[in-house]
Amino acid sequence: MDQPVAVRDLDTLTSWNSEWSDLKVAVLGLGATGFSAADTLTELKADVLVVADSASENRVEMAQVIGATLALGGTAEEQISALSAHMPEVVIVSPGYPVDYILLEWCRSAGVPMWTEIELAWRLRDKTGTPAEWIAITGTNGKTTTTQLTAHILTTAGLRAGAVGNIGIPVLDAIRYPDGFDFLVVELSSFQLHGMPRHGAGAISPLASVCLNLADDHLDWHGSRDAYAQAKATVYANTKVAAVYNRAVQATQSMVEEADVVEGCRAIGFGLDTPGPSDFGIVSDLLAERAFHDDRHNAAVELFTLDELRQRNLAAPHMLANILAASALTRAAGISVEALRAGVASFEVDAHRNQLVLESGGVTWVNDSKATNIHAASASLSAVDPVVWIVGGLLKGVDVAPLIQQHAKRLKAAIVIGTDRLAILAAFERHAPQIPVFEVDPTDTEHVMPRVVEIAHGIAIEGDTVLLAPAAASMDQFTSYSDRGEQFAAAVRERVGGSDDDTTDAPTATPTAE
């Protein structure tokens, strides 16, 4: 088998205007990020091969139109043969490929450098002129809401800001936007961070960064808690102005203390307790900061009152933490207190995060399908009592037993769905045998949520909450967490009904969790 040999210095490829033409590149994956990488590189006149197990018909057609060569499906040996024949000088790896995946092993053994789409976007960020400043956000929970809120505050202040990355909009699409941006607020998953370098030409250098929190998640992919934490810690590397951490999560402070940041970068803490100098926090019934004003050692600046946030359904503990983190990030970017207040005052939380689906007969039906891990589900369960809990899906190697033990007293019943339901059923049997537990067979996806709602409707009485907070990923039965939530909401409206006045798309005042 021929071994690829690099023919140019990749460290010189640090600009849209660098010499990318005829660079031999392989892109692994043809999802949103994979196609965006292929589209970008063909625009730069690189020689692009896309290797993927499968892809939508639309993306296949578009990839052919832009001039990429496709190697779809086939065995691993056939895909390796296609890679070897192409002799790539660099491989762009879409997020989610396991570390020990056979194609990645081949790249390592062949000495082919592997980049993430984030690294590629960083190198190309000057396409429209002066590059946007980046604000980098990660965490086990809350990162999507914090990313959206941060971008919204910046936009409200009159700046051109985009929420991109793991939130669903590839960064490579954003850096090619014709009008450019002042700021890119980049949500980063642990999968993306795992493959990102901390040094060298492709290492990002954000203006501000944050790891919001850290709880067990994706342990099956990363292999250990330490490996997962190490991936998350990459968010702080090379930060220029503010490395923001959660005072309630020692691991995030340790990440900042150990990070190699730009000289002059400050550590900024946030939390739901009283802030010290360089912190954001809560004083009595006020959200306040002691970080970016002249007298921070002696006084705090009021940002919002808890009453103001309650009126906007933004006062749940997780949402307060998100607001404090976004406040720290945007103040680091030079946003005034007045502009910050205006941004938060006009912010709306997305659906599938503690969305009130319907209230009927005194029963509240809540969709928190975005609660895809233990930490997020716990936050959601903490806000309701008594509750009929809908739980299950892909647990991603995480033990659900501690969650059941913690919240057993508030559970009226549980309805278990998903591929990993046996582990959940066993945990209930061992730790909460007094809780009525109902199992929904996962074989018929179309009828999962109608059956769930049928069971819940027969259990719940006035004063109860029926809560979809699965503590698990959705891809065993649904196309996404949003598909899961939408099917739940549709089944509730179909089965339970209620007048138009009973339904709403507004989020409830319960904790936001992602």
C-alpha cells in the first residue's frame, strides 16, 4: 500500500490567501460539518476526497456539484484503499469519529495529519478581511443556551455576532459569510475539543472562553472521566482576555489554573453565591459583577434583579448560571452594562428546554428532551414534585442509579423508553422498588410517544407534572433530541387535547438544561 507523503508545509496554511490549490485533502464524514469542509476546500481549489459510510441524497448531489470525489459506503478496507490511492496531505475529521476508528488508525500509521473543522476554520478566518474575535463555550450542560444568549447580547449591542459550531451552524460556513462578523460565539463539544491542538498554527486563540460545568457524559466515547475533562480543558488554551470558570465546579477552576493562556488573560469566576473581586454572582436578590469596573475591589455593579428574571422565566438556577457566564463573556468583549441588560431582557429560550407543552386538568406536561445526560435531567427533576418521569434512550456509558436515588422521593411513576432501558429498569428495582415503573417497547418508533403519553395520562392527576427529561441521547429511536421532543409534544396534544388557551410554546420557569 502506498504511503502518503506530505509535499508542502502545512504550517504555512494560515490564511484564506495561502496556497491551498491542489492540496490533497480527505474529508471523513458527509454530515453538516463534513460537507461544509468539502465545500470550503473545493472553493479553495483543493483536491478533495470525501469518505463516508453514508450520506443524504441531497448532500451527495451537492458534493458532486462542487467537484469533490466521493467514496461512500463499502467496507473499511475499501475506504482505506480509496484514501491510499488519493494520498492525502491532510485529513479533515468530522466530530464523533471514535479515537480508535480504523480510518483514523490508518491516518496515524501513514503519518497523515488530522485536523478538525474548527482548526481549518481558524486557519481560514480572514476570508472577509479582519477576522472575527472568537468566544469559545463548552460544558456538559447549558452550552447551547449560553452560546445563544452570548450572541444575542452582542447582536443587541449592535455588533455582528453569530452563534456557531456544535450549535448546528458549521464555523466554516460562518467564516465565509460575505458581510463577515465582529464576533463568532463558538459552541464546542467534547468531540470537537478532543481533536483540537493547543499549540501551533491551527490552535485557536479565543478572546474569552468558558467551561460551564463538568459531569459524566460521553464516557463510552472518551474512555474515562479524565479523558473527557482533558478534552473540555482545551477550551481555555491561548485565551486572550478572560478565562471564565464556574466557582461551584472545582474542576473548571483547575482547568483555568493549568491552562496556557495569553499573558494578561484574567481568570473570571461566576456562581450563585456572593462574588469576590474578578467574579460574577448574586448579592441578596441581585445578579452583580466585580470584574470589569474600576472599583471592583470595593463594590459590585448591579446587572439584574431576580424579580426581573422571574418575570421573564429566566430565574431557575441553571439559567442564572448561564446568564452569569454569558455576562462575563460579553463584558470581557467590551459590552456595557446597559447593553448587557438590554440583551438579556429580550432573550427567548429555545424549545425542547423545559418547554411547557400543555396544561390541562391540572396536569402540566413539560418537554425537556434536551436533557440528554444525567446532570441535565437532575436539574429538570429538581424543579417539579410530584412528577411522572419519562426516561431512557442511549445512556452513553453513564450509570443512572445515582439520579434515581437522588430524586426517588419526588417520583410518582417512571416510564422507561429506549435501547438502554434494561439498565434503568434494574436501577429502579434496586434503588427505588416502591416507584411504579412502566416499560415501553422500543421496536416501533412511530408509536413510542403515543404509548408513553397514553400511560402518563392514565397516571397523572391534578397537581402532577409529566416530564420528558430522558437523561440519555435520542438516536436509538429518534433522529435527534428535537425530533424526540416534537413527537412527545404532538402526542400530548393529540391525546390530552385542551383548549387553545391551555397550550403555549413559551418555556417554563423550571431549570434550563442541555
